[in-house]
Amino acid sequence: MIRFFQAVFILFYISVSASAQISGFVKDKSTGKAITGAEVFINNSSFRTLTSKDGSFALAGLEPGFVDL
């Protein structure tokens, strides 16, 4: 039984450690001010978020690779 839990933990660790994250800021090009509440999303997926007060965002739990924002 202990071996079973060890195997499950190892698989969980591998799946968690194999995820990627995208983070950044959304700012107005002309003024450089942060844009609050802008929606940032990955095309053709359910991954989406809104920017915070300082214009920052983070999308976590992604598969490593290339995406279109």
C-alpha cells in the first residue's frame, strides 16, 4: 500500500512540475500606464485571466510549448 502512494505522489509531482506559466504586464502603448481589467487569453483554449491593478497577469498550469495570446 505504501508503494502505491509513493507511485501516485511521484506521478503527481511529475505532472505538476511539467507545467508552464506565462506572466507579464499590459500597458497603454502611448502613456505607459497599466491597464486594469484587461482580458488575457490563449486562443482556442479555456485559459484566460484579467489583469490586476498594476496591469500584471499570470496564466499557470499550461503545457510547455508555443501559444497565441
